[in-house]
Amino acid sequence: MRKIFTAQDIQTIQETGLLSFAINIQYDEFVVSYVNTNFKLVVDKYKFKEDIADHIYTSQIFSQQLREPYTHIGGNVIWSDYYNTYLLSVGDNQEANAFSRINPDPLDTSIQLGKILALENATIESPLIYSKDINEKLTNIVAYGLRSPWQFFEYNGYLAVFDVGLSIHEELTISKLSNKSVSHGWPIFEGGSKSETIDSIENYEIEITYVLNNSKLNYKESLIQLESESLMPNFFYSHFPTENDYRGAIIGGDIILDGNSVYDLNIVSSDIITNELFLYDIQDASIKIVPPPTSDRATITNIRSLNNNFSDLVIGTFEGKVIFLNLP
């Protein structure tokens, strides 16, 4: 094993640390995302020569101060062929409490929290939605209305986003990439249910202003408009499949591309508590559930499809294990 990169000024508590790494071979560069010792989510860019270990720092292309340093950070970064730039997920950075249900930040298009963002050289149209006296929207929002988009990936002009729920649902949402941003609906919706229904909230309201045709909607009108524009998940599952079982958080995965396999064009993910594998077939929207790939005590943190004859999937765990898995 060869070390090719060492991060400096990095925080290593709970959900912090070195979070993601993406390479763009075309431009001989890579980026890394991490949380620094000042509790900022940062993305740095590096150029390399023929050997990726031979690299130099070029610039910081993203920074976000974290208000709740250990929770819902996001930080997954990928190269987007569609936008020709890097995309980054940023969580809502909000504790799992009652305020989460009415937190305006994920829907506020003037701030970076609760979004997937294009980091350079992209202009994306989005509505002006704000919760404070800031009437200038961001122009790099790919998706908004997200809580904890731990993982996401791009495939064939579409974006697949895995978003961690609050109390009852985990979800996978697929959207077609375009020059317009899309809303995933958090905190109005969790999975297929409304927050006001889940927690029996009377007179549910979010203190946010939607500007439509140059007119400022009041809170009630803004909520109606936001509800109508929210994209519903393609697949979601319950935290409580039975009275005695509990699932906790969706671990984003990958898409299987193997024309000779029954799993071709299946998106695979896992739950962090049960280690079950969920396979969502994008052709017919069917679901397959595969039992945990290991009987050992392990916590799955990432999944990638190998798409070769050696193995179907490679799975990494919090405990430092790497598991090669052939699906049944």
C-alpha cells in the first residue's frame, strides 16, 4: 500500500476528518474534502503530474463554517461529467431535534447548508427562497431540501442522492440533471410522509419567504409553493420494519453496470444498523433486499460496484475491513 496524500490541519472527532476524494484525469487534478481544526468544511484542489503522489496545492474551492461541528456535515465530492466540475454535498448541520422539522436552511437558496453544489464554472437556475434578510440566491445549487446527503453519484445525466432521515424514513431520490436546481423537500417531507403528519404538528409552518414572479409569498403561501415543487423519492424504507427491528441510516452506494447480470442497472445501498443491502432496479422500480454480507461485527460505510468478473461489490467498513462480495 502506498500513501499518496496526507491532509494537514484536519479535525478528527466524530463525523469530521478526511471525508472524500475525487480525481479528474482529464485535467490532472484531484480534490479532497475535510473538516479543519476551525470546524470548517473545506474542499482543496491539487494538480499532479504523471504520478498522482507528485502533486501541488493550487486553491481552496469551498469553505463552510459548521455551526454544529459533529453532525450532518455531508462532504461527499465527485467529478460531474454533466456540469464539467466537482459536485459537493453539504448537510443541514442541524442536530436531530424538534427544530429539524421546521429548519428553513435546507430550503433557503441563499445559503449552502442542505444542498448539493457545483463548485466551479457552473450557473444553475434556482428560485429565490430566503429565511433571513439576504435577497441574493446562490447560482450553483444542483439540489436543495436535503438533510444529510451522505453519498450521491451521477450516471447517464441523472443524479442519485441518498438522504438520511430523521425519525422514520431513509430515502433514495433520482433526478435528471439540467440547468435548473431541484428540491428534495426536506424538512417538509421525510420519505413519503409530511413532517407535520409524522410529529402531529398543528399549524405547521416554516419561517421562509419564496419570491415568485417578483412577489414575496407569506409563510403559508411559501409552504404551499415548496410542497408543490418537491421531488418525491424513488425508494424509501422504514426505520421500523417490525416491532422488534430497527434500521438507522442509509449508506449511499453505486450502480451496477453488467449486462450479463440480473443486477444490471440496480442501485445498491445499505443500512448502517442492519447491514442489509437494498438493490433498486431503475428499469422497473423493483426492490431486492439481500441479507448482511458478513456475520462479523461490522458497520458498512461505503459500497462500490466493481462491474467485473472478480466480484460484484467491494464494501468498506468503519472497523477497517474491505469485503469483496458476489451477490446471490
